[in-house]
Amino acid sequence: MAAGLRAMAKAVEYPPGPNVGAPVLDPTSRRAHQSRHAERKAMIDRNHALPITRQAELVGISRGNVYYLPRAASEADQRLMKRIDALNLAHPFAGSRMLRDMLNREGFEVGRRHVATLMQRMGIEALYRKPNTSKKHPTHKVYPYLLRGLEIERANQVWATDITYIPMACGWVYLCAIVDWASRRVLSHRVSISMDASFCVEALQEAFSKHGQPEIFNSDQGSQFTSEEFTDALKGRGVAISMDGKGAWRDNIFVERIWRSIKYEEVYLHAYDSVSQAKAGISRYIDFYNAARPHSSLDKQTPDEFYFATLPAIKQAA
């Protein structure tokens, strides 16, 4: 933290001449802006001589964010969220009203509005055909859907991504995965305590570094995937961007099946006590999922077997 504060103090210089008073930011300030939000917030020192307002400005967060302390979910809400997650996996078409009725029948005293609030906090929604199902950002560009009528039959032809809620013994985290569409292989993943875009970008960059790049990248219209940081990483490599829209609602089922496997075969069997335990358990399962778990949709091959078997087809076509 001390190093971060020294970087903040160093970041503002006042050159002589007509520009006196105009701050010039050095590269350390730019790096601060690019770091994770939680890390930037941790750089704030309430006892430092530099005013908190100025510290917040230098690291790129609002002053209100410095003082805001998120309220932890109650034990009752955490039990509800775990049950909502299980019901959502079993019945992905169920909206807040149906989930309320199911929960009431199980003995939970909860109303529709509270169920809807918890679903929003978890980042889940009913999976069925309707307009504007994605929580898109009002100022972010939305790209057209490119997969309609396309035969996806080889590795690195199309990649996809999504985010899901992961319950722990106390609290929860979010999981983002980059998946090869044809082979169902999880190419990279990241676990985060918040749903900002940065952990999705980290997962994407890891997939690039280990597996090259796809011809097309498909996602929903969530703000993490429409952010400039995410789309610029794709455009910079010449990857065509595809986003689910009207008529493409069924494509979410593809990733939902992966979430279902991860949760029923790993997450629900272990009550993670910490974020580090969640990361270790999920990583261990994904290694098993890729290398040892046969898939009926792949003619009982594993994702690794199908992925690596179809890679030469790309080289021949290049």
C-alpha cells in the first residue's frame, strides 16, 4: 500500500510556464487506472497527507466508492441464494414468480420482489425467449449475432463466454469461463468477488496466450462483454465479435450445461470456506472436466480429445 501511495504522490507534477496547475500523469498513474477496482480502492490511505478526494481521483474511483461499505448478505439470504441457484439450474426457465412459489412450497417465506433482488445480485435470470434478456450497458456498442446457420465443427472456430454465481459456506464468488464451442473445452477461467469486466478480460487474455484465437467470439450482451476493454482485446486480434440477440436465446443453454456440470459435480459437494478454496476446487474440477470426463455430445470423447484432434484442420485451412 505504501508503494501505491508513493506512486499516487509521484503521479501529479506541475510543470512551469503557462500550464502551471495542469496535472500531468505519469505511467504509474495509468497503471493504477488499469488495475482491479478492489486493488485501487485498497490503495486509499485515510491517514495520508493527500486528501481522500484527490487519492480517489488519481486511482480512478469515485469518492463515494471510498466510503461505501457493502452490506453483507444475511445468513437467511445466503441460504435462499444457494437454493435459488440450485432451482435455477434444475429449472432455468423459472422466473422470480415461479421461484417464489417453489420456495414457498419448500417452507421459505419470501416474496417475488426479494427473489428478483437476489437473482439480480447473483447475476442470473430465467432462460426463455423474450426481448432484451441481457443486462446491457446503455452506452456500450452491441454487435450482431454471427452464428445463425453456421456449422461449428472444429476447435478454435468459435469461442464463447459467460459468468455464473458460485455459492460458498459464507458468501459467494463469480466464475467466468472462456469455452471452445465445438469441443466444450474450458480454455481458461477466473474467479472473482465482483462482476466487473476486468476478471473476464484476464480470462480472455489467458485463453489467447495458451490457445491462440478463434475466428468468432460469442457472448451475451452483458456489460462485462460489451465493455471497450473486452471488445478491444478481440478487435485488436481481428476476431469477429458475435452477441446473442433476438432469436439466439437457445445458445445460452450450451454454457448453462457446463455450469450445471461444475456445480453438481464439484461446487455443491464442497462448502468452500474461502475464495482460495473455491479457486482451487474449481480449477481441479475443470482439469478433470477437460481431460477425463467423456461427453455424449462428443461421441464419448473428452473435450481435450476432441479439441486437439480438430486443431490440424485449422492449420490445413490456413
